[in-house]
Amino acid sequence: MGVCINKSDTRSAIFVPQTQGTLKFNCELRDIRLHHHIKSCQLHIDVGGMYNFTTPSHISADGHHQWKITKEFQIEATEQQLHDKYLKITLNEEFTIIPILDICTGPQNFDFPLGRGRISFFMDMSQIILIEIKCISLECTMNECVQEKGYQYDFKLISNNMIFQSDFSETFFNPSLLKHNHPMQSCSFSDLYVLSWDDEQTQPTLQFELPINLIPNISLQISIWGSGKFLNEDHQPQRFSMKSLRNLEEIEIQLADRILIAESYIAFYQLFQGHEFLKIGMIQHRTEIKKTLWKKGLKQGSIKSMFIINNPIYLKQQLLGQRTEHGVQMGNSILTNQNTKEIAEIVTIFQGLDTLMFKFQLPISVETRNELFIQVQNLTDQLHQKISQSDKDNSSRQFYYKNYEDLMNGQQTFIKIADHITNYVDKLDRSLREKYYQILDVVCTRGELRLNQLGYFDECQKLSKKQLKLKNQICQEYATFLYKTLDLALKKVTQRGLLDNERQFVYRFLVQAFFRIPQFRDQFVACLIKQNDPPLNEWRGTDFTLEEPIQIEGEEIVNLFDWQNYFYNYLTLIPQIQTDLEWQVEMNKREYNFCVFVKEYCEYVVNIFPQKIIPWRTIPGYRQILKAILTEVKIQEFYTDALLSAIRQLTCNPNIVNVIIMIVFHKTDINQQQVVVQTMEILNNCLKQLQLMPNNLDYAFFLNGINLVLTNSLHAFSLSKTLQLIYENFPIFPLEFKKQLSEKLFDDASQNLFLHWSKSVRNVFQTLIVYRYYHNYKNQKVLNMDEEKFQLTFQKSFQQIQKPRRMQSYFENRDNETQLLSDYMFVKYQKFMGKIEQKLEAKPKRSELPLIERMKQKLQNKNVPIQEDLFQTYLHLALSEFYEIMKGYKKWRMSLTKEQILKQDFMVPQIKILEYYDGREGK
């Protein structure tokens, strides 16, 4: 059977390949359980004479034996041998045999009689097949025009323990280079952004052997390489057209000193989702892939490619069910006789879904398969809807239960559903796989599985022995599920090309495991430490230090996070993390995976605390994670999108905003436009997350940083981004800070911003003063008041208000102070605009001063700054733009209701920074 069966597939689901050659299999035998009256025993297992071993002796007083061993091995057999050979399990003089062919076709779960008892085990038998990958066409659309002389691509398959890499493709030559040397060759502007390889005969091909069970866990990496020179400079492409170059076999042009331009990752099994063509003993898949190109966390463009996959017809085990002496059975149901209505409905839906999935694997017609597929999709939607329901708040997703026993039954149901899904979710078709991961994500976040419901608190003393035994069983099952799923998530976190819901589940579950598995939390925190990390001298103004150890204290925190003392200490068997250390190496880099983890970490904490005030300092692991992120902010020159997202999410704790501001301001060089722009974008995104400015913010430092850019920067884009930060976050600034800003924005030096050469700077500045100052603080009483007279009144009144008083209240009326500061800012605005209009009146006309006279005047008066002349050049233009903004403001003002104006509840127009226009105007 093919790796993934298409909906329109007419082939049977299970069959034996017709081949005369030898078939190879990768085998894994695990979880051997024996129910027998004998108290001490050991088993001898022989796999068709190709592999055999003997288990260690096991002693059990009640006859329930279990061997927690995993045997991995490979066997080779012909088709006939698969029919003739058997798996034989021997206990003393008793034995049972199972045909090897039955194991190859599955399911993986086996339960057979052995003498006077029964034996069960899992055996995964994955055929090793030869796969051929060929990319017949590939087109890259880049965000920036191509600059290198030539480009090539290659692709590789990456898993946890192996890499398969292809050869490099043919060279794609820069279209602008060809056009420069061949005027007759057409080359449009859009061609300068496109890299294309479309000759099927010259594309790279990759062949490799692979066990079919590894296919879901492999990523395909496509890398685009470029170079500015060739190995043989005598044979450069300017001598030939693109077509003639391909036909000249005697000329070999290869790139030298390749550099990585961009890369993209694709889940390997996606290549099997396209159209299928059945050939003699082979299956061919043709799949079109569209993905985004990245480099160092930044988007570089997009890619569109067509792949052909060739693989032989092969044997595949069924996913669900259990093979017994009576054939393949459905297996045991999850739970029955539920007392809670919602739980009973969930069990019914899931059992129906399990039955359909079992039928879906059997040899059936295309029409029946399509009908079953629709039914499966409908039931998965119903199941997702049911498990997403809640009788409590949305953050906990929990039903109301009549008694504690009903709660435990509900917990057991969700645990077994989740455990059942994790056993086969990675082997499902892509569309179903997405839905099942979505269901798994919801189940794992249910309120019934939180510590305050699963833990051993005081109410457990009231439980009967029977209830306590059931609770112990449930908690042990949940601990086993946690560790097993953690191993799965840790393996996947280092993989690329995961599906959206799959990736979301992995990161969310890792966050849950961080809080619910102390062993994992300790390992995770330890791997974040780097010996060469610089000290965070900017850490100040907070109520805790970053070096404090993890301490779980406070009743609320204990009920949510102290799993060690209220859960694991009561278990008889605590599992261990089995995954290797690759995930620690990945997290130690503190790159993409860590940043996404931090984002999900913050969202998880916010969701479980319904109140606005969150005790961040007592959240387990928060200090260590925060220190690692802030260190990355300090040492990284440029920030990836993932790091920016993590920083933005961290500001759900507003008290760290001041630290972020200090770090980014200290490392920003005002003369580097890209760095200044990045700094302002970071701060803008952080401040947008706040409803109020934090109390510990150093406003003087913040204002000084803004002022340095506005008065000293020569880059228009830096100025525009700084003004945009003020404009978009103006409502959350305290009134006193707004007053200080007005003093900077409306002084004489800020006329440079109103009359700047850049349209973007003029537009942002004028929009800021109109919508944020004129609109908010316009007062007819001071409309025409003399500024000097107002200043005297203001100083006297403000000093009186600011005088310390013996009795002050948070609720005292501050309307007088607010109105006084508002009037002060509006008078500043009036004075500023008055000076601009005076410049217009004082500007000489061109007819009065001819060009020769103006040149003479400049030569005679060398003290007149050149900037003054530039201001005069943009005066008319700036004022005409300002009047247009005022017209737009009046229309916008008419659309507001009285209630919106009184409550200050309105949306101001968004600002667009015109980079393209600036590029023309600056010249």
C-alpha cells in the first residue's frame, strides 16, 4: 500500500506486494504482559528463526507479569517466507505461535492465549523501502531583487538521527546580468525577483532507504544558494543565452563560495498527499508545494515547487484494533456506564469514531471509503465541539459533576482518550491528523486534569478505600501519559515542517509539561544557562531578582503548580524522561523553539489567572525564562520575528517594560537607521500590549531617548518610526508625560519635523499634532490667549496644585489639574503653528528676488544656515499638506458621537509611512 492513501484510491488497504526479491523490515517489540497463575517466569521469543531473545525473570504474586523492555531489530524475508514463518513465544513447556504475515499486516496490538494464561504485546513491523525524490520544477519569489551572479538549490531529508542530501541543481543566472550583455533578451522588472528551475531533466534527484514508520517524523529542507563568482571565470553567462547554455555540454559553469540565501522546511509526508499513479510494482506521487522562504528568522520570499515521489508497493500494519486468536478485533472500549451526561456523549462519539477508523483501514471500495471519510470528519468535528464545552469559565473548560466519583470517571475518560489518540495520530492522513491534534490539544487543557482536581488535597481524606484506589489508578495513568507524550513532544520540537495544529500542540504541551513535570522543568531551566552571558545591569525597578531559585509558595500558586508535593509524592511509580538530549541543545541556543515556548508560556499563565493581577514572581521558572530572553535582547544585533513575538508577549507583565526600554536604548546607535527603526518597532509593539503604563517606568530616560532621535537623527525613517510610536501609544501616556512631550514637540527645533524634506516625517508629525493634541486639548477659552500671560497664570496655578498636602486621596478630584495641563499643551500647539504661519508671511516672492540676487545674498551672508533655505523650500508644500490633514480631521470629527467624545473611546486614523515616496523626494 502507499504511504498515504488518496481519497480516490482504488487499491485495497492491505495486500502483499507481488515481488520475487527480499523484503526488509525494521521491528520493535515492546510492552510484553502475561496473565498467568505462575508467580515466577521468563519468556523465550523467536521471530521465525531470524531473531530470538529471552526475557529476564519476573516475579508477581498475583500472576500479572510485565516486562518494560523494548527490542529493536531487523529481519529479511521473501514473500513466501512471510507466509511460512511464525513468531513463537514459549513459557516453560507452553507456547503460542503467530504467523509473521499477520504481524506485517497488523494491527500492532496482539493478545493471544499462552497455555492457561494470556499474553499481550505490541510489535511494530515497518517495511524498509527505497524512495526516490525528484523536484521537477521550482520557483522562488524573493522579497528583494536578486543580486548574485548565479543561484542553485538542493534539498535534504532531516530526522533526529540521520540526514539525506541531494546534489545541487543547475545554475540559474541572474536575469539582469544576461540582459546587460544581451539587449535583445527581454527581462521584465518582476523577473529580477524570481528564481526559476523548470528543466525536469537537470533537476536533482535523491534516493534512499527508509522504514515507513519514520515518514511522519521527517522534514524536507530546501536550501537556496547564491554566489558572486564562478569556478571558471572564463565561461561566464554573458557570452550565451540561457537556452544555449543548457545545450552546451562542453561548458561546465559551477558556483564558487556558495552562501545561503534562504531555506524552507516541508513535512516529508506532505509529498505523498498529491495525485497518485499506480505503475507495475510502484506508486508515483506528484505533489505541488507552496511554502515561505526564511533566513535567520526573517522572511525572504516564497517558494512553489513540484515534486515526484516514487516508492514500491509495500506492506503496512493497521493502526487500530487488536489481533487475537479469533482474528482482528476492535479492542476494549474506553469507559462505559458514565453517570455524567456530557462524559457519556463524549465516550459514545469517540467509540463511534474509533469504529469508523477501524473500518477505514479494511479493504473496501472507493465509494465506501469516501462515505466513511465524511463520517469520520463529522464525528471528529462533533467530538471537538463536545470536549470544548464547559460548565465553568472558558479558561478551565470543566463540567460540573454530581460527586467526586463522577469527576474521577470524567478524568479517566479524558486521559484514555488522549492516550488512545497519541498512539496513532502520527500515522493518520494529513486532514485527519490536523483534526486529531486539535482534539488532543483541547483534551490536555481540560480543567479536570489540573492539579486542583487531580492532586491529593485535604478532601481526599474523605474518600473511601475503593474511591482512593480508583484515584491512585487515575493519577498513575495520567503521570504515565504525561511522560510518554512529553517524549513525543520533545522529539517533534526539533523537527521542521510540522502541521499547524501539530506544531501548536507540541509547544502547548511542552508548557504544560514544564509546570506538571518538575523533572522536565529542572532540566529545561538548566539548559538555558550560558557561561558567557553578560550581566543584566538594566534590571532594576522591579520587586524581585532574576537569580532567586524556584519557590512555589502561596495557596493559589500551590493549588496550580506544586505537582511534586501534591501529586508525584503519592505515586508508587514515577516515570522518567526517555528522550535524548537533543532538545536541550536546541533550547540552549535560545532561538526559534525557545521563543515560541516563551510565547505559549505567557499565554498559558494569563489564561489560568482570570484576574488582571498575576503574581509573576512566584510563577515557577518565570525568572529563569525572563532572564534568558532579556539576555538575548541584549546580545542580539538584529531580532527575529519569533524573538519579537516573545518580547511582545512578555509585556503581559508590564513591570518589565522599563527593563526592555533600557536594554534596547543602551545598545542603539542613533546613526544606524536600521537599528533605530528596529528599536522603535520593538517598543511600539510592547506598549501596544499595555492598557496603562507601568508605574516603575523611567519616564525621563524614555523621553530622553525619544528626544535624541527627534533632534539628532538624520534618517527620515528613524524619525517617522519614533513619531509613530508616540502617535499610536499616546492614550496610555500619563498626562504629565504628555506635557513633557509637548515641550519637545513644539519647540523651535521641532519646526524641522513640520518642514522636513521627507513626506513621511511631515505626514506623521502633522497627524500627531492634529489628532492627539488639537483634538484632545482644544479649548475656546484659551484659543486666542497671549502665551506670556497664560504662562504666568499656569505657573502660579500649577505650583499651587503641586504643593504637598497633609491629606491626599486616590479618589480626589483632579479635574482642575487635568484642565490646566490640557490648556498648557494647547497653547503650546497654537504658538508653534503661529510661528510656522509667520514663516510663510516672511517668505520673499521669487519675483522680488531673482535667482542672481538670491545667489549674491547667500554669498554675502554666509551665516545664514543652509537648512533655513531648505525649510523655505518645503514651507508651502508642508502647509498645504497640513490643511489637507485638517480637512480629513473635520470629516472624521463629524463621524464621532457625543458619547465617544466624552469617554475618549474612538479610533484615530492609522499612519502609513511612505518609504517609496521618500526615496523619490530625497533625491
